[in-house]
Amino acid sequence: MLVPRARRARGMTMIELAVTMVILAMLLVGAGPSIGAWMRNTQVRNTASSIQAGLNHARNEAMRRNAPIRFSLVSLADSSVMGSSCALSGAGVSWVISVRDPSANCQFAPVTLPGTSADAGLVAAYLAAVADASNPLIVEANAGGVGGKNVVVAARTADNSAAANTVTFNAFGRVADATPIGFINVSNDVAGNDYRRLRIEIGNGGTVRTCDRGIAAGTDPRYCPTTVLYP
């Protein structure tokens, strides 16, 4: 009785390999634009989320301390490093929460507010920081870094009449400046319908909300009412 020999496993032929490579190349070419748009939209969303979180933190800190706290958008020589090069900028993707103007002094470490007078070390460090007029008394700082390199930020006053870079919250959590940031547009440096256009709106009462300027339906919770006035 003849016993059939086991079939030998064979690898891919050159033709099969070439066809596979062509198919993969076609898939990559087709998916390339979508992947690029997704990455840029993620950068826009992350930058907007970071700025909104910073604004809310500044407001909460003002109410906790029962004192004015400012939120400032800043530009940096190195977008990933907070340093003395920082300057107030309505186009900055980086931000600083502080008691004083942080211009040219973003290199200072955040100052911890002592919880009680028993924290002798913290009290001494805090009093020393307060005594240093150049110290902006930073609460928190965030460098936009690589994640915001393709993101365009434009902060404006509420009536859109001028650029703005700072908003100060008082002890009640309300906006205290005469000409504060009213809204911040966050978009991509490449124009097109594939890219998100977000807006962070700051109400006089201190409320902070992010909406999508690409949403046309007023019933959609992501809709920006201000786009009617300022597209």
C-alpha cells in the first residue's frame, strides 16, 4: 500500500510578494490623508483641552485663595521649555497661571501656598517668593511643546475688537479684567474641511466652554453661538 508523502510547505513566490507589496502601498496611499488629518485634529483637541483645563484651574484657584489669579497665554523660544524667554501672546499654545505678570519670568518654579502656619518650611519659601518682585508666583505652567506645533491659537476680546492674552479671575470666580480674553480660537495651520476649528468661550461669570465652529446646527451641544457674530 502506498503512503502519500506529506505536502511540503512552500513560501511566497516573488509574484505573490510583489502583488502583496503593491496592495499594501495602495492602502497606505489611500489612508495617508486620513491619518494625517486625524493626527492634526488630535493636536487641536489636545491643545484646546489643555487651555480649557488651565482656565478652569485658574478660576478654581482664585476662589480657593480668595484672591485674583491670572491665566496668561505665552510664547516660548523653545515651545517645550518654560523659560525666561516667555512673552504674553494671544497666539501662544503655552500658558501660565500666576498671581503676577509672568512675562520674561516663566522659569520660576510653581510656588506652593502653605496650608497652615504650622508648615514652617512652606511658609518661609512662600514669603521669600512674595518678597521677590521678579517672581510671578506661578501656580501652574504648561509648555505647548511638540504637541502644539501644528496648532494655531488666536485669543480675542469678547467683542472681537482686539487680540488678548490674559484673563484674571477674582475671588468669586468672575472675570475681573477690563479687556480680558473673551474667546480663544484653536485650529490647524492647514486650512480645509478635514480639520477641526474649536473655540473656547469665557463668560463674564467665569464659565469656560469649548465648542466646535464647524457645527452649523444650533441644537447641537457642540455648536458655537458666537460664530454667528465672529466666524
